[in-house]
Amino acid sequence: MAMRDQHKRPSRGVLALLLLASFTIITLDARGGEDSPVDPVRAVAGDAFGPVEEVTAAVVRPFESVPGFFTTTRSLHGEVSRLEAENAALRGQLATSSVARQRAAELDGLLKSSGDAGYALVPARVVAVGPAQSFSQTVTIDAGTSSGVHADMTVLNNEGLVGRVIRADRSTATVLLVVDRDSVVGGRLGSNMEVGFLRGRGAIGDEGKLELDLVDNAVTPARDDVVVTWGSKNGAPYVAGVPIGRVTSVFSSPRQLSKRAVIEPFADYSSLDLVGVVVRGDTKGDRAVINAGETTPAGKGER
């Protein structure tokens, strides 16, 4: 056993020589500086092993970058998802903000109409349009008897006359548009105060026109003359002074001596949204009342 250990273990002399050689090389390299006698050996070793190191690095580098690739890819997917969500939110905000701006403009128009004419208005939104198969032009608004809205009340918007309430329940009401064939509105020419009756043609959009028959057959309406409501007793179903439309043309039929005027309404009945129902100033209901340009809190009036 002892003989076997002696063959495996290097002699102390050999170790001493190796240590001495190492110290000698270190000393020569340190003292030589840039002119170190070891530089040629180092250069030879670099020339020999440098290409091997470069090839090894080129082979290993893609594998080293794999974890970073997946981390970066996950980060990019997360960033893309976040940006897509932000874009969708911004598009939604843009769409809703445009609707909000439009309604704000309509509300400003109702406030101005209330202030100019001295009417108290219950604001309401159009929530449904009458079915085409009913052969009538009606809309449903989201205000009813709980808001002080009843049948035979005038309905207008920021542009002009919309129609009249024909029935109401607690939370909604049905409005007959002035363009309906069964609608008859007393009108007055703005230029000479002549009065007549307006009837609808039963259509909306570009074909949504009215026809005006004046009481005095000798009067010829002038083109571009403005027509406003004549007004009914106690303001039902129509109050006086609400703008209706403008004269676009005048015609007469062989069977009648009087002339008829075609009236283009100010209101666009195909895009109704915010409207106002004319009520008494002391109306009490579950929503605020626009009273002569001011807003009366809900429940503050009496009816």
C-alpha cells in the first residue's frame, strides 16, 4: 500500500520546482511591463486558442439569448394588448363625447327657447320610433305623468316644433309628429301674421314636408317666409310662437282658388334625441323643469 501511494504522489522536489518556475514567470512579466518576455508566449497562445473561443462564443450565444427572447416577446405582447385596450377606450370616449357634445348643444337650445318664449319645459329623450306598419309618424319619449307630462302638450326641440303628446303613462309618452298625415297645426306667417293650417305629408327625412293652407285665399305666401304656431286655447295642444319651418314653394290646384305653400320644417324628425315638453311653470314632477331659461329642481313646483 505504501509503495502504491508513493507512485501516485508527486515528490516534494517537483512541487518546489514548479512553484519556483511560476514565481519566476510572474516576476519577469511584472518587471518587463510592455516588453515582458512572456508576451511572445501569450501571443502564441492567443493565436492558438482565440479562434476556438470565438467559435465557441458564436455557438453558445444564441442559447444564452433564448430566455431573454421569450421574456422580451411576452413583454411586447403585453404592451401591444395594453395599447389596443387604450385605443379601444379612446375610440369609445371619442364616440360618447361627440354624443355628449351634441346633447349639450341641444340642451343649450332648449334653455334658449325657454328663455326667449317664456315656456317651462320638461326635458326628455326620444327612446323609440313608431312602427312603419302603423302608417303614423310617432316617437316615444322617456317622460310621462310622473314628470308632469300629459296628453295635448306641445313638444319641441332646439330647432323648432316636434309635435304633440297624444297619450302618456307614468314613465313614457307618445308624441305625434307634425309631419304625420293626421296632424293639423295652426300656423302664422312671420311676415304679415296671416294664419292658416299646416298638414303633414306622412313622411320624414327629405320628404318630410308640410303644406300650409291660409285662411285668406287672396294672400300668397312669400318664399323663405317663416311659419310659427298660431296657438290653441289654453296652449293645448299647441302653444303660440314656436317656429315650425320655412316656405320653400307655393302652388295652387285647379279645383281650389287658394294657394298652398310647401313648408320645410326646421326640426329633423329622423334624428330626434333631446326634446322638451311645454308644461306649466309650477309643474311638480320627478325631474327638473327648465323654467324660462332656468332649471327648477324636481319636486319644487305644484300642479
